[in-house]
Amino acid sequence: MKYRHLGKAGIQVSELSFGSWVTFHTQVGIESTQAMMAAAYDAGVNFFDNAETYAAGEAERLMGAALKKLCWRRGSYLVSTKLFWGLHAGPNERNTLNRKYLLESIDGSLKRLQLDYVDLLFCHRADPSTPIEETVWAMHNIIERGKALYWGTSEWEAADILLAIEIAERHHLHKPVMEQPIYNLFEQHRFCKGYLPVYKDHGYGSTTWSPLASGLLTGKYNDGIPDGSRGALKELGWLQDQLTDSERLNRVAALKPLADRMGASLAQFSLAWCLQNPYVSTVLTGASRVEQVQENMQAIDFVDSFTPDVMSEIELIFGVG
């Protein structure tokens, strides 16, 4: 495993990391969670991602319980969580980044994770109803109180990120240093030209999610939605249109000969492709079985196999660079 700095920040993250979205609590329990986290850690992963809203807080509880059992040295791993959606329906507790919600919710996340602090704390979405200045001050205060070490954004527009950075710099506050954007062969808009000032000029890091497009880029949906897969979950029914889209499936099928030629699975190929982007700090992977973790971790073996010719072939299939 190799490690990259989180943008210009001093902290380093493993090129591949491990996330809890969808699977923790929904598909796996404590034993599987512990086993998968152990497999990732043994492969060199040092970053484990979570969010308050995942499984309504249960994903944080599962990760916290697993960490308790694994007894890893705290300095050897990083944990993140994300705040915005909330767990309650009150007017100050849902879909917000107001000061009250942020300062109270971080305490709830830490309790569920059984940690004194998280390494990375994200604003899970932007909140147009709360002044960005209020959010920046609250995140600064959370860091000053030792409950998080770094803070950042997730799925924010470039203009909002730049405004948050400007406010923090003007008031000498802890500024956001990383974004958690969706990024895969189908979804590249969070690294478009408009984001260059964020990544290039301000040295923002990134912890990208959905590198396999919810499993579409593994090829397992090429012949329909298999039983037991993420796409078969009732609570994720909104994914089915994407997973059965014929145009997307044709592109995945066209990608397979390239992966075969490289000796990689489609999943490994797609994960390694994400790491070609110099502004990607780490690629978040997910799994429901230890075998999937082990397969995904082998993607690092193919990072150097993406020659200019291979990248040109990919561009012909996806129409992107």
C-alpha cells in the first residue's frame, strides 16, 4: 500500500481506504465488520470512513464496536464521520449545518464510535439556509475542542468551498482541507475545470466515494441484478435504473477487454483508474465480504499499468479524459 498526503495537509492516507456506507448494519453485522476492517488494515489501509446518517447511526456503532475489539493503536488509523442529514426531525436537527446541530451531533458520533476524536470531519452536504460563516466557525470550534483534527466538505460546489476557505483565512480559523466527492468513470464532474482552484490553487485533498458506481463497474450487473447484491436491496430501489441502464452496461462490457489484457478484474481496473487523478488522495472502497476486500486491495498492483494508450482507449469508451 502507498500513502498520499491529504492535499497540502500533513496527514497521509492510504491510496485505498474502507467505507461503511450501505453495508454496515444493512448487510453485515459486527463479526463481518470486524473481519473486513481487519483485512483492510492488514493490507495497509489506514483510513476508515463513516457518517452519522449511515443506517441511522448504526454504522457508527458497528465501527466503534469493531475498533474496540480490534484494539489497534490509535495513532495507526484514521476515522472520519460526516454531519448534515441528522437523526431527528426537529427544525434544528435535520438537513442543516447550523452551530447547534454541529456542536451537539459530533458528541453523538463520538459516543457511537467510542472515540475521543475523529481524524476527519465532513460537512456532508452544503446548507444554503445557514450562513457559511456560521458553519466555518462551528467546525473551527470543534477542532479547537479536540473533537476532530481536520474538517472538510462533501459534494459541495466549488464556489461554496472557496468561500469557506476565504472566510477561514480572513478570520485565522481552521479552514476546510478536503472534499469527499463522488468519482468514477461515469461521474467525473467534481473534478471538472471549475474545481481546479480548489485542488490546484488551494491544495484541497479528496477522499472519493463510489469508485465502482454502486457495483456497476464490477460487471456483476451485466446480466441483470443478482440476488443478494446491493442492487437487490429494497431500500436501494432507486439504484436499479442506473444498474440496468443499457448504455452504461454496454460501456462496462467494452471496458472488460482492457481489464483482461491488464490481468485485472473490472473492479480492480476501475479502482486503479481513479488513482490516476493526481488530485485524488484516497479512494473509498466498500464490501460485504472479506473476499471483496481482498480483491479490491489488489487494485494497487495495477496503478502503474495505465499507459497513455490505455487512457486513450478508456476515453473512447466513456467520452471523457
